Amino acid sequence: MRTAPAGRAGAYATGATPSAPASQTLSRGIRALEILADTPDGLTTAEIAGALDVHRSIAYRILRTLEEHSLVVRDAGGRFQAGPGLANLARGVAPRLQTAALPELTAVASELQMTAFIAVLDRHHCVTLVAVEPPHGEGTLVQRPGSRHPFDAGAPGIAIQSALTEAHWQRLAPGSPYREEARIAAATGYAVSQDEVIPGVSSVAAPIHVRGRLPAALAVVYLRSDRPVEAIGARVAAAARAVGSVL
């Protein structure tokens, strides 16, 4: 059975003072896109209105505007889903990182029979940038691009943190602890987590050093494996180094 980790929206600006959105309408539109991106079967106008806590007419105007830009599409039953315009926008996010990572992600997914993905830091969340499922993926986990989880839970966040000095981390996220697991990952070259994001799910991740930007992480996610975690970690770390060398 294939399981898709649920994305969780909401974060605060790292190193910035939280403030009210400059445009309430724009904020609602972005929130609608986040909700639809986490709902593969789509939602009705009424369901979106409920999620946004607005009147149905307001939700409909937002959705119609997004539909005009192909950011959402409507099926025959009137349910809205994420549209192809989002794919065009996604290609513009760290394009060099995506291009460099895809061959390595494909190789890792095939060899380990696990979903492999790139995670980046978005404020205090880790967000999946691109993912590759194994060719024979029955029983593997789906990691959708755009899915997110809190930065302080899971191997990708630990791996990213391990590539930063503690001083840099404190400047980036004042008051947020530097995890002991990140110190271990800095020594081993990879991070490990189990049950932190989803019960029963394990992840192994290694940092990717990107010149002029915060580090990213190359990770795999899986339910169970006969391979020792050291072997998985070594393969993931080698792939992360390969991506970093291209960048």
C-alpha cells in the first residue's frame, strides 16, 4: 500500500520579525494553493471556504483567479485541484539543484528501492523540492514535492543543521536548539530518524553544500529495510557529495 506523508503548512520567517500579511487576499490565495497541494483528490469551493474560514463567495473569487493562471483546475464534479501552472513555478525553484540532483536521486531510488528526495529549508520547515520513487515501488512511501514538516523533526532537518556551525545556526534561528543528533551527523556524514514525522517511518539524509545558499539535504524515506542503516547512510552521503560536486 502506498502512503503519502501529509504536508503541514505554516511557518515563521527565520531571523525576521513576524508581521501581518501585506495582502490578505494574496495570503488566502497562497494558503488555498497549499491546501490543494496536500489534497490529491481536490476540494469543493465550500470545503476551501471552510479551510480558509471565509465566505464561499470569497473562496470562489480566489479560486477563479487561480484557475485563470492554471494554478488550479476544476474537474467535472466541480472539485478544485492543484493545476499545471504550479509545475512551471516549481521548475524555477533552485533549478540547478534540481538538475544536478535528479540523476543521483534516480540511482539511489533504484538501488535502495526507497523514495529519494531533496529537502530544503523554508523558514522553520523542511520542504520537499523534488522526489523520485523506485521503479518497482509497491509498498514504498510517496514523498510529494511541496510536502513539508517541522524542521526540528526528521533526518533532513538534522542533516541540514549538521552542515551549519552552531554559531551560524543561532544567527539563523535564535533560541532554537542545535540538536545533539546534528553533531553526530556532522561526524558520520548522515543523519537518521525514526518515528519523528510519521509513526513507523524512517529516514536517512545527508547534507548538500550549495555555494552561496543554505545547505539542502538528500534523503530517503522508508517503512522497513533489511539493509543496515550504515549502508543506507553511506549510499545517501555519497549521492549528496556527488550532487554537491556538480554544484
